[in-house]
Amino acid sequence: MKIHEYQARRLFEEAGIPVARAETAKTPAEAEAAAARIGTAVAVKAQVHVGGRGKAGGVKLAGGPKEAAAAAEKILGMTIKGSVVRQVLVMEKVNIAREVYLGLVFDRDRRGHGLIVSAAGGVDIEEVAAKTPEKIHREFIHPLAGLSGFQARKAAFSLGIPKPAALETAKTLMALYGLFQKTDATLAEINPYVIRPDGTTVAIDAKMNFDDNALFRHRAIESLRDMQEEEPLEIEAKSADLAYVHLGGDIGIIGNGAGLVMTTLDVVTACGGKPANFLDIGGSSSPEKVRRALEIVLKEKGLKVIFLNVFGGITRCDDVATGLVQAIRSLAPKIPIVIRMTGTNVELGMNILKESGLNLKTHPTMQAAAAEAARLSGT
Ligand code: GDP
Ligand code: MN
């Protein structure tokens, strides 16, 4: 789960990380009032769940309240990488001597948490990593010992900043790690962390992502979720207790069990098809669940065919067939549905399909069905 900068900034503040003064605003008038209260020049920043707002025109500096209102007027309503700006953060303008990058991430190669810092802050860190990897300093964090003060200082001093600033930065890294660890975050990033001309330091951006599977033990964090930033079909699927991921192709995929659905995606892709989604109806599927699944997948735009792949175990093929027939009757889909169904109660299931009079064709193997789905999608 992602959160907004203004929310991450508040978590940073609570964790003892120095942050620039800021207030949110939903209208130009609110931005003007916020800038007046802050009382300095400000940066007006789009609050959306995507990076690179600066480059996209979503961050504007303003000399005072009137200029802040004008900046907010321009930024509010803007679409940045598909997200509509509904709110801005009005932040005290900070004088910058140096911009550095501080981040805590998953180090998948080493199967643990990693600390990344770079003297090349403010810009896209992926680009720095690709073009000038020598500008990135990494520390692997021992899963039991956690980030040590020594590692934090080593990383901070690698930035080539004055000693007091480096010591402050090391303190920030320890606080950031504490927060990252405590909240089951998957990413905590400050880009840029600023060294002011007087040598003091402050965070002027804030980003955190969290592990969805750990949110049940962080209700306060979960309440920060912004539904308007989430994939609408994923929300709908979640409320129906279905695991759904939007992928963007034109073949809708429905299966039972995450492993089978993943395999189906692979086989369809190997046949030259492009899966539109991942949808797992789970183990104990009722006809109702199958109906909901079809309803959700049919909302994918540009869909050319649906591939239903069921291997009945606990899931019974007659339940799946019943749900499918109900769904087709009520939704009357205009695209073909390719079915491969085997396992528990398969004969009963096949009978239900046959007796429905809907002319539903089934395929004996996943391979044959996947090839047919790819063919029908036009690849
Ligand atoms: P991002 O592009 O979405 O990562 O947004 P940031 O909040 O990181 O802002 C992008 C850039 O705008 C920063 O790297 C700074 O160069 C600039 N910027 C943002 N806030 C301030 C500020 O308070 N003072 C100054 N001088 N520049 C700022
Ligand atoms: Mn940034």
C-alpha cells in the first residue's frame, strides 16, 4: 500500500526526523491561508501516489500567499501519470546547499533489508543506479541485529557532507529504520534530504510503501489508504474476497489457486497471448464467487476473451459451472469464454454446462485452452 507525501511526512515527524513545516490544501484559498501561516516562501506540491512530480510540473515554488494560491490553482486538477491531483502540500521553502538520497528497501538478492544512500539526491534514483552506480552506497541490514549506528554513520559519511550534517543524517537514518521496521514498510525514502547552507539538515520529500499482508496489525496505517488512488477493480475484488491484479493485456484470466493462476499467465504468455489480469477465486469457491469474478473481469477495458481455468480439488467443478452459467445468463458477455475444467465433480460440471444450452466449449488441457484463448485474442 502506498501513502501520500503529507502522510509519510507526519510519520517521519513522529519518528523524530527533521521535516520542513507544511500544511495540506484542497483549494487555492486554503493554499493561500496555509502559506500565510507558514510565513515564508513556499513550495506547493501535488499529492499523488506517483514519483517525478517535480519534472511533471507538480512542484512549484511561490514567494508568498498570493503566488501560492496561483501555484495551487495550476496544480490542483492536474493529471500526473494517470493520477488526478486533489490536494497539495504547502511547504516552507528550504534553502538547499546539497540534496542527498536516503532510502530503506528490500534487498531481494540478499533477502533482507537494505540501506541505500547517494550524494546524487533530488533526481531519479533508478537513473543514478543505472548510469552511475558508483554514486550509490549500500549497507545490508542484518535481520536480527537491525541497522547499527556504525552502519548509519558509515553511510552518512560516504555522502561527503560536513561532519555535523553527517552526524545528523546518521540520526535520521536510525529513526527512519526504526519507523520502517515498526510499520512493516517495504520502502521508506527521503529524496531529497537537504543540507541547508548553514549545515543543518531536513527532509523535504517523504515516501513510504507498506506490506499489504501486514496491514492487519497496523490499523492506523491502513486508515491512511486513499481509495481514489487505488485500482478500482482491485478494490471491488477485495470486497468480494477475490485476489485480483490488473495487468493490462486483453485476455481475462480466472483460475482457482494462486499457483494455477500464475501458471495460466505463463502458459497464455508462452502462446503469445497478453493476460489482462490475475484473478484467483480461491479454494472454496461458491457459484456466487464465480459470478462475481466474471463480473469484475468483464469490467477490464479492451478485453477480447476470457480464459477460465479450474482444477477442482476443494473447489467443485459443479459449483464453478453453476456460477458460470448464472453469470453468463445475467451478464450476457459479448466476448468468447474459453473453459478448461477438471478435477472434483467434473462430470457434474460438464453436464451443467451442456444442459445450460449456452453452447459453452471446454478444452481438455490447459495448453490447448491457452492456445485457443491466444488465438481468439488475435495474436
Ligand atoms: P518529486 O519530484 O515527486 O520527487 O518531488 P520533490 O518533493 O522531491 O521535489 C522535486 C524537487 O523540487 C526537489 O528535488 C527540489 O529540487 C525542488 N524543491 C522541492 N521543495 C523545495 C524547497 O523547499 N526548496 C527548494 N529550493 N527546492 C525545492
Ligand atoms: Mn522527491
